[in-house]
Amino acid sequence: MNYSVIVEVTLRPGIADPEGATIERALPALGFSGVRGVRAGKLFRFDIEADDAGAALASAQSLSQRLLSNPVIEDAAVRLEN
């Protein structure tokens, strides 16, 4: 059975985010005031074949830790899409 997976990768708290800081600095010039704490991340979507939802989630979590994120500085949130 095929399952749709979403993996959101974000920098861990305390890790410098130069991309987020650059976006935050540019916002006032674009007319957006009052925006604070911008953090950038990555979003991955893919389908995975597995026997059941639990196996699909476990496989996607393993994949995200081994390939899609750097567990030293990033957190990966994995979920199945309905």
C-alpha cells in the first residue's frame, strides 16, 4: 500500500539561522512590519510503500534521520498525509 509522507526539517533551537535572519531583515522593506523570529526550514513530500501506516511512518522516520536531515543541528518532524 502507498502512503504519502511529509517531512519538515528545521534547525534546532539555538542554532544560528542566517537564511531566516536575512528574510527577517528584508521584511520591513517589503511592507511587513512586526514580524519576528523568522526561521527557515525544508519540507519534503514523497510516497512510500509499506504494509501499514505504522511501518510507513517508521520507514519515513529512519529515512529522514539518515538522509534528509542532520540530526546534530536539525529536527525532523514526520507525518503521514491523509
